[in-house]
Amino acid sequence: MSIGHTLLGLLESGPRHGYDLKRAFDEKFGHDRPLHYGQVYSTMSRLLKNGLVEVDGVESGGGPERKRYAITEAGITDVGAWLAQPEKPEPYLQSTLYTKIVLALLTGRSAEALLDTQRTEHLRLMRILTDRKRKGDLADQLICDHALFHLEADLRWLELTAARLDRLAAEVGA
């Protein structure tokens, strides 16, 4: 996820302070990974330097000055271009899990045990996500569905790999 583009998109509804941006980001996108304030302000500083936002106002109070940021026309154009650009599908052609299976076979360890452990972990996470989906709003349901579909694909791959493990062991050992 592009934090900068996401913050720019949030600014399209109107100027905001950094803490408002963090709160909106966390509410809409940061359920599992909330932003740190430092990340918000360093990103806003970079966007300011690149002319994608401007300081719309500065308020001083009992603490440090609070800047209110607004998106510029260049920022709006940048967000539009980012939204129009398709994301690169990630086919996972060199996954860590595949590497672990091959290394287990090469070192005489149990690849079956590795697959069983991984299957158990996938199922555990799927139960958590299913419960979260059941309790969540539509946005959370969609996020959980995305993760669940990926986990289901991983489980299919784990089953296929387990079925081909003898053949893989013969090829790896050759």
C-alpha cells in the first residue's frame, strides 16, 4: 500500500491535521497495521517537498504548532494516476514456504511435518479472520475475504505439494 497516495486521497475531502489523517487512515485501512505518527509526519513532509500538499494553516496552542495540510492540484493528479494504474499481480513464484520445503528435503528433515505445521497455522488464521469477518462492517468483511481467499489458495497449494512430495524429493535429490 502506498501510504503517501492513501494520505493524499484522504486529503481530497478537505484539509486536515496530521493527527486527523492518522485517525482516518487507521479507521479505514489500518486495522491490522496502524500508522505511527512519525510515519504520517515524515510522509507529509515528503509530499510537501514534492508539491503534492501545501500547508493550509498553522495553529499554535499550548503545545507544538499544528499544521493543517491540503492537497494541491498536482496531488489530485497524482492520486488519480495512482488509482488508474493496475496493481502488479504477485504470483509468488519464489515463496519462502517453497524454499523451506526444498531445504527440508535437501537436509533430510521432514517436509511432511513442515506442511502439516503450515496447514495448521493457515487454518488457525482462517478461523480468526472468519470470526472477525462475522463481527465486522462491510469494509472489514471485504478485507477479511481478500485474506481468506489467499489463504484458501495457499491451502490448495499445500495439499498439492503434499501429494507430490515423493516426486519432488526425487527431483531435488537428483
